[in-house]
Amino acid sequence: MTSNLLCPNPSKTEFIVIGLREQPKKITDPSISLNLDSASTHTFTPTSTVQNLGVIFDQNLIFSDHTTHLSRSCFMHIPDIRDLRRIRPMLDLKNAYTIATSIVHAKVSLYYCNSLFLNIDITQISRLQAIQNVLARAVTKTPKYHHITPVLKKSTGSKYKAISLTHNTLQSSQPSYLR
């Protein structure tokens, strides 16, 4: 940080120890002391979660806090989805899809960094899937008790993003840290 002339703000600086469930427990004193300027030393202790660019990371990278936050945020906007259902008979599929996407992207980004969800626990995936199901039903006018799987097969998801990123990285050899 010094070589880049950066100085962290002690009130906003936090860190997390990431590892398998038992690994962070092996560290006896995880706090660190940093000389942020010539006059003072600050001691930082690790937190159980940190937020970076809107994603909540936890010690074991299971993203349970992130999916909880995402679920709450999305389901707070259920009234917007109900409004979409009311006007859906007057819209074609493309416009309904655009409105549903704008609800999710404007209010909460369900698809932002979704490649992080590739290997998370099935319970976390189920919570995110429930949000997608509600939106898909509103857009396609699928009744509540009909199977939604055929409708969802038409959409792209986190696997496509990861495959696309991998392909582009291998083809262009850029960025080198991903290669």
C-alpha cells in the first residue's frame, strides 16, 4: 500500500480469516497491528463477515449471510412483482421479461457475482431458486402449482458465466492471474 501511496482508513478497514471450518480456529491470536502512519499503530481483529463490492463474504465462503441479505431484499419487492402480474395480460413476453429484470436489477442484483454461487450449499441455492421461480412465474404467467423447470431451462445462469469467463481467459490469455 505504501508503494502505491495508499493509506487505509482505520475506521473502515477490516479483515477476515478464510479457511475450512476448523482452520480459522487454529489461529490463536488473529489480530494484527499496522503502522498506518509514523505517529500511530492500529490493531485490527478479524470479523466473521466482510462486505466487498456488495458481496458478503464469510469465513468459510458458504455465502449464507449474502444469500440471506439477497433473499430479504428481493422478497421486499414482492409487491412490485404482484403489480407485474396484474399488468402481465397487457404485455408481450419480451416487455414482461424486461420489466421483471429491471425490478431485480434496480432493487437488488440477483445476478451480480452469481458465478460465486457455483459451489455453494444446496440450501443456499434453494433460497435463490425460490426468488427466480417467483419472477419466472410472473413473467410467463405460469400458475403457482405448475412445474417451473421447463420455463427456467430457457434462462442462462452462473454456470454459463463461469464457462464463458474460462473460455475467454483461455482464448485471449488475459488476465494472466486467471490463466
